Amino acid sequence: MALIGLFRSRASLQAEILTLRHQLNVLRRKSPQRLTFTSIDRLVFAGLYRLAPGVLDALKIVRPETVIRWHRAGFRAYWRWKSKPRSGRPKTPLEIRQLIREISLANPLWGAPRIHGELLKLGIDVGQTTVAKYMARGRRPPSQGWKTFLHNHADGIASMDLFVVPTISFRLLYGLLLLHHDRRQILWLGVTAHPTAEWISHQLTEAYGWKVAPRYIIRDRDAVYGDVFIRRLRAMSIRDRPTAGERAIGSIRRECLDHVVVFGERHLRHLLRSYATYYNEARTHLSVNKDAPSPRTVHAIGRILPTAFLGGLHHLYVRV
């Protein structure tokens, strides 16, 4: 190999020397077990390989295939930069971009073709792909979701659910919640130690009495809703929809039951009635624009006085 080196060109020998020296510089660095190469390292090795392909024989800390891969990646990056267009189509004016976004937000069911057609009727000549690019990206699909469906049908939907309450003697009592979705109003709260389909059917009748029954009732898949309950629903022309539990039960627990010890069935019934009064007449809800289910009148004049509910757990503030 030494004799062969005598006949090599000076440039080739210098390239090999530089390759070896740079490898030593890499090894001198404090690095983890696996050597890391910076972009400059890769550029040096790829450049030396381009000047003298024979330097691959001098590589000891990296495989020759790696250097070749770096070189080809650099070749692609160079020509990608070289081929990048220096000019393109004129940019869409800001007012048109804003108009496309406003139309897409105001009409969530519209796609790019529909919006594009409207723009054409307005004398705005842009491409459909441009419309698709500047449309507002909604998280929901174009079709309505359950939230929209429930909002549009809230006046005809109620929900019911059972929840368990332990007493001071470790007995279990069961509460039944009936909630109307129009203004999130609690219609009925029942209490029993032995829930049955007959008892739930009776509670449903008591809750509505002479009132107009809802078209739909949302409930969970508890087995306690037996054939007797299903027949009562059919007799009242109510369709049921088994689904997840009612979130109002979480509010009852967090805002009432988690802070008291229930002595018995009579005590629980009193607590739930007090909470229903607070929930319907005083508590504000985001779903009804921060109003109570039973609308509260705004009073801007007078001295503010608090009215306690549930022994002071919650208050209603009024002006007198």
C-alpha cells in the first residue's frame, strides 16, 4: 500500500490526510457512545468525497455508505433549492382571504365548491383550490354533531338517571333525576331505597302530570328500566334513547352531596328539593347564556344582599 501511495496524486493524498485529521477531531470531542455528526461534519466528508472519491478507504468512524448517502442528500437539497421558483402567482388580496374565511365560518355546511360559486357570483375570480386553502378549518365534520342536534331539539328532550347516595348508617339510597334540556331545568328528584321499574314509571307520571311530555328521554342502559317502564314511555308517546349518564348528577354531587352526611331518606329528599330550588331559580348556567333555568330579572339599582341556600353552601345575590 505504501508503494501505491507514491504514485497517487498530491491532491488525493491531501484529501485523505484531511479526512483522517477530521476524524480525529470528531473522536476528541466528548460525546456519547454513538458518535454524532453535525451538518458541518457531513458537509466536510461529502465535500472530500466529491473531490477525491478514493477517501472512502480512509474512513474509520463512519461507513462509506453513510458518506455517499449524505452526498446524495446534499445533491437533492442543492437542486431543490436551485429549482425553486423565484416567482409565482400573485398573492390573493387580504380582503378576499378574509371574505372566504367569514363565509366558511357563517356557513359551516358549505364546502369549497359552494363558496367558490358564491364568489364567482360576486365577481371575484379566484380558483377553487384558493378557496379551499383559506377556508376556516373546523374541528367538526360538515354534518351536525350531537351538540347541534340536542340544541335544535332541546325543547322536546328530557333526560333521566339514577344515582347512589350512602347514608350515615352506610345504607344505600337511590335518587332519580329528571331534567328538561330546554333550559336545563330540574323537573323531578325522587328518592327510594329500592328502585324498580314500577317506581320509576310512577315517578315519570308524577313529574309530568298534566304537563306536556317530551318527545325523547335520554337514559342510561341500567337494567332497572324494565318492561313496565318501557310500556309507560310508549303510553306517553315518549321515545327513549339509551346513552351516557346525565352530567347534572355530577353537579348535584359536587355542589351538594359531597359536602353533607345524609341521615336517611327524608333528609336526602329535603336536600334534593333544596338543591333543585337553587339549581332552577338561582344557579346560572353557561348553556342558557349565564341565566338560571327559571329566568332571573336583572336589577341594577339597590343594595346587594345574599340569600343562603343549603345552609350557606351557595347564595343568591339580590338587590333590595
